[in-house]
Amino acid sequence: MKKGSILTLDIEKFADRGKSLTRLDGYVIFVPGAVPGDRVKARVFRKRKKFAEAALLKVIEPSPLRTEAKCSYFGTCGGCKWQHVTYEAQLDAKTQSVKESFEHAGGRSDVTVHPALGADDTFYYRNKMEFSFSAGRWLTPAEIKSGEDFNTSFALGLHVPGNFAKVLDLHECHLQSEWSASFVNAMRAYSLERDWKAWHPRKHTGFLRHLVIRQATHTEEVMVNLVTSHYDEERMQELAAWIQETAPGVTTFINTINSGVAQTAFGEEMHVVFGPGVIHDRIGDHTFEIASNAFFQTNTRQAETLYRVAAEYANFTPDDLVYDLYCGAGTISLYVAPNVKHVVGVELVEEAVQNARRNAEANGISNVTFETGDMMKLFNDDFIAKHGKPDVLIVDPPRAGLHPKVVRQIGELAPERFVYVSCNPQSQAKDLSYLTDQFEVVQVQPVDLFPHTHHIESVAQLKLRT
């Protein structure tokens, strides 16, 4: 086998990051886009000592796990890489990925991993979508084949996987809502009519950068956040009048300014053009204020499932002192507060902590304390002396997991009960492998917040060894 070889392969299983895997005489070959049970024809485009990668050319015999993709952009857009896989098979694959994370990254084959809890809504489940403008439009194979003459100097949609400069000009998307997709199309037409220029990621010119839409799941509040390279009050007032006339459901409109080169929807200043500048949504019995730059679980209904599992695994008692590390805007802290004596939340981002305090006040919850600081520096003996030794520890860190210093501190702290919520089971399993002497992993529950992607949330229940 060499680079460029065309092979006939029988696909065995899903692998890391949603790829599919097979073996040829024991040699591993990854085939993105293939499904376990497929017989395919594929061309090798990368060859390494231990593995190769091959591009799918043709499905010779389709797997029974295949289904028809809903979106016409599937296969080119990177938003939903598993639309062609039945949802039951997706859940099975995600459960298996968590098991394999604990086996390979955590060195544990004896951990009880329950079947992933699936979502009732597998489409239109996101409460936030971030669309990009670009002066470089990427054409789909179907668009190229059509022979039409397309304007490639303007696009509004999602980035092509692995290409920071090129954006698919999306006219449909099934992730957020039908209203969201129609607003994107209207915003594109509005911008083109007025010749507003899209951002050029290489030349660093243009006005329009991102369109961020937040839709509350349990209220009727909608936020539109337009990210531009500079502030133009006349344009914003004109756009605000248009939004209020054509999309009266929008309750607040924000203009964020990002004059830097980084491709991000955050910026150095923010202008509230109309409305309160925030929206509100509910998780459980509590209402949360959501600012334009605040973190909030993007699947509200499944976040409720995630937090319910975390609360069950914590086995709270009314006298418990709880630490909630990486607490963000306090969603988990406030969710569990009615069941315990006191919750101490810790978060690096000051704006999120301020948001958490306002959320606590708005919900009439007084048995919470929120602290701002770097976990590596703040979470120490002085912090514990100030707040007390917790009965329950909950952590929900970023994808990279816990810093080794924090892992060591958890081991020394030795809380009776420990719940680890993670969006990356591999880093979760690796972190917990360093705490094997102190804690027993009782069980792990995957929760699917992201249908049609390989991403999975994972909740691990641990108890202190006696």
C-alpha cells in the first residue's frame, strides 16, 4: 500500500473524533464519512508508520446503520458529521467512545459506563449559533457542477472544516431553528443590497465579521449579535429599524466590535442597539440571565438532563457544603443550591461571576458564594480555610481538563463525594487516573447534548476510598 492506492475496505467501527476505522492485515486505516458495516472504495491520501487515512470514493454496500442526511450541505459543512448515521447508532458509538476513553486514556477497563442518554430533539436543538461572514466563499460540489456563476466574494454561513478563510454560504441549517435559518438568509440579502463588505481573513479588510443568534428555549426571547470590524452608528440604527420591522421577535440587538485579526465573535467593545442586552432562559426551576459573551449550555433541554444526573450522583444532604469548580455563570451551583446548606462556585472569568451573582439574586438564592480567580492559584489551603472543607466537589472544566496542580489539590482535599462533569471523556479519564488511590469511580453516565456530532458529555460519580 502507498499514497494514492485505491482500496476496497470493510469498515469495522467508529474511532476517535467521529472517524471510521478498518484494518488491512492488521494495519489501521481511517476513512472519514464511512459507517461501520459499509463496504467502500477509498483512496489513501496519508500514510504513516502505524496508520493511514483514506478518502471515501464510493459506498459499494451500505451499512444498515446508514440513513438519509437531512441537510443538502452535509458532507461539505463540518457542522453535522453524523447526519448519515441512525441516531441509535450514534448513541452506541458515543457510549463506546466513553468506555474506550477510560480504558486507553484512564487505564481502567472495570469502570461501569451506562448507555448514553439521548436527546428527544435531534434537530433544531441549539440555543446559540455563530455564523461567519467571509470575502472567500467555498462552493459545494453541487454548486460547482451546476455551472452557475456565483458571487464568491461574499458568504454568510459556517467555515469549511480545516479552512479558516473559506465559508459555506448556507441557505439552510437544521441545528438551531427554521426561524434562525430564515433570518440568516434575510441578513445576507440585506447586506448584499447595501454592499456591506464581508471580512477578508487574509487582507483584514471588510465590515461584517460574525452573526450570532441566541434563542431561549423556555422563553420567547431572542438576541441578535452582529460582530463588525468597527462601529458605524448610522448603519446600526438603519439595521435596527429593519430588524424591528421584519423580525419583531428579536428582543435585543447588540453590535460587538472586533478590530483585531483573530477570527472570534468576542471583541473589545459592545454596543446595545436596542433591548436589554441580555436574554433569559430556564434550567429546572431557575431563570438565568444570558449576556452576549456568557457561556450557557447550547442544548438547554439536555443540559437539564446533565444537571439532573450530576445532582443524583452527588447524593446531596441538607447539611452539605458543595464546591463547584469552573462554575461559569453559576448554572450548576444554582441548580443544586436548594438541596444543600451552601455552594461555593469558582470561576476565572469575572464577567461570568458577576452574571452568576445576578442570577442568584434574581432567583432568590442566598446560600451561594461566587469567587473569581485562576483555579491553580485560588484553589489552595487558604481558600479551604476560608470557606470550609466541602462534603461534595463538582468540577466541570474546559475540554483540556484539570491542571495537574488542581488534580493534586483534589487528592489532598479528599471530599467524601466527587462528581466530574466533562465535555471531553479522554481528558476526564486521564485526570481521574491520577486519583485512583484516593477515589473509586462508581459509575459514568454519558449524556448527548450534540446529536449528529461525535461530541458527548460525560458525568462520573466518585467516592472516597475508605
